[in-house]
Amino acid sequence: AAAMDWLPDWLPWSLLLFSLTCDTRAFYVPGVAPINFHQNDPVEIKAVKLTSSRTQLPYEYYSLPFCQPNKITYKAENLGEVLRGDRIVNTPFQVLMNSEKKCEVLCSQSSKPVKPVTLTVEQSRLVAERITEDYYVHLIADNLPVATRLELYSNRDGDDKKKEKDVQFEHGYRLGFTDVNKIYLHNHLSFILYYHREDLEEDQ
């Protein structure tokens, strides 16, 4: 209980606010059949669950007050998903094939002017608790797991040409982090999707 005394009474919840840009990517998984897309076809971004290596207790995505679509639809689960604690559900993210979008607000209290959604004290404390427990958010794009790209430098302060960069990928993205008794929420996501372009004949 003492650790909760310094938690904020509210946390702003809007993709318009910037805390950390998560370089989010989908990658090929052997055995998963590829899907053909055309220009501006929708690419579904779905949520799977929240996990933490500290608590080992998964939560479903909407156990936290994330922005919601007009209708929440859960995917029928198979045995493997049940055993893993997966609850695959739709999200309001709108991604179109080969269509670049700049920063957009995912949800707000009002559209004109855009006003960030403010959480209640109870919601804020729940989000803060999940952040301090090192929870990760797991999404899938086109049924492929989303990962966060990390660039690690052993000599960041050195000359640009001599910097050694180690690129790693984390499954999902961190819900947030704590620093000097302050809690930060990762509420700004940048989706980068790579795709294979099939060369077609002129008559196809």
C-alpha cells in the first residue's frame, strides 16, 4: 500500500500524447500461410493479451481501459490459445495496405477540438500497477505477432561512424516504465509493416 502513495491520480490516455514511439513490426512465421493484399486493403490489428515475466499472470487486453472499437469481437479460441491464455480481440487501429498514415488520435472525449481521454483514479491506479509489474502488450498484425525493435549502442557517445549498434526485437511492447517515482505510459505507437510485393504479368 505504501508504494501506491506516489502514484498519480490520473493518467492521460490519448495517442496524441507522446511518451515513446514503439517501432512495431510484423514478421514472417514459417508454417503460416501468407495472405494476398491489394492497395488500401485493411490489415487487421488485433490484441492477444497482457503478460509479465514477474507475475506470470496473463490478462486479457481490455482488462485495461484501452480505446475500444464500436463493437468488441473475440476470436473463437482453439485449445492452444486457451492453454496460453490468449483472448484474441479486435482493436480500433485502422491500417491500410501500402498506405502511410501520420500520427492520428485513436480515441478522445471530443473530436473538435480533440480532447484526451482522462482516466478515473481507479483506472489510473490499475494502469500504474500493471506498469510497475512490467506488463507487455501483445498484438498481432495479419495474424503475425508484433514485436518492438530495439537499437542498443555499446558506445552511444562515440563518433557516429564508429558507433556499434545491436538490433534486437522484443515480443509485444512494454505498457510503460517507471523512473524516479514517476510512471510513464507508452501511448504512442508507430506501426511499420514490411511486405513482399509479387510481380504480376501485364495481363494479370
